[in-house]
Amino acid sequence: MLLILATSFFKATEKEHFSVATFIKMKIKYSRKIDKEIFDEVNRMRKKLSPIFGFQFPKIQFDKRVILIAKAVVAVTGKFINENGMKTIMSKIYREKMPSITIYVNTTPFSTWNVKEKWISISFTRIGKKFYETACHETNHFMYDFVFKTKKYQDTEIKETLTVLNNVFGITDVGWSKFSKQRKKVLKFYNKTKDFKKTINYAQSLF
């Protein structure tokens, strides 16, 4: 029943007005192993991350019943991914070619990334157009660590601020409210300079 409901819903999302490219190379998968690892990571890091984000991260529990919905997301979400667009955006912002990555759908409320294993993971709750927007958000984080050789929880405030640059390319990225002032400053700086390198340096100076 869950799979039927999910599939019906995703068919409806196809009616959204959203320009996409043909999904060819980028793999989208579900991995129970990675899913459970993300649950463990969120629960392990939630107390540390809560004050950084100004949000009380809840303790979350894995529920195997939701895997059916995650697999339904995997089955249809390629229609909403503009792989070439994503790679172009990231290469322009970070001035470095984006490596090939895999997208994993997870059953937590959160999305994340892993530079070493070259993947991003998107919450099963992000569907249709929002799936692609979230994928670009997480890939922006991925690229920051990839380019600057930073660790995942290093420069968190800067990473969350820099995703505002996705909006320059028509990708809606609202971000966390705690960083809204810095995001506005960074976007204003970019619109004035039209220089991504200088803008990244400016964002780094804000924290």
C-alpha cells in the first residue's frame, strides 16, 4: 500500500513546471547500509549540531517500512535531475570540475554527503523539484570539502551560507534561517562583483 500511494503521488509531481535534462549517467540508489549509517550519524552529532543550526535535532529511529517509499523515490526521481546543469553550476562556483557522484535516497528527514566515497544522500521527503534543489544544496557542500580539503563538520556556517549562490542559477535555495543575514550579504556581494572566488573568500571572512 505504501508503494502504491508513493507511486501515485510521484506521478502527480511530474506535472510541476520544471525544466529537466535527460537522466543518463548519475546513479540514484537506495542502500540500507548507508541509510542506517546516516541515522547513526545524525543521532551521534545532533547535540553538537543543534546550537550551530539553531534547531533542535531530534533523535531519529530507523523504520524498515519506509524503505518502500525510498525505493519509489529512486524509481522516479531521475526525471527531476539535471545532471549537466548541476555539474555546470558547481564548476562555475568552485572553478573545479565536479567528480562523478552517486545519489542515495535515505529515510531520515535529513540530507548529507560523503566526499571520500563520492556520494550525496537526499531525504525521501524531498520529492519532485525539491529533490533536485536539495541535491544541488548538498553537492555545494560536497564541492566545498572537495576543493578546500575540509572535513565534513568543518566550516559548517560557511557551507550553509555559500549555498545561497545556487540561486544565481535559478535553483531555489532558502537555507537555514540562522544564516539568513550572512546569505543575503554573500548574494549581494556576488551581484556586485560577479566573481565567485572573491565571493567565497568574503563568505569565509564572515565567520
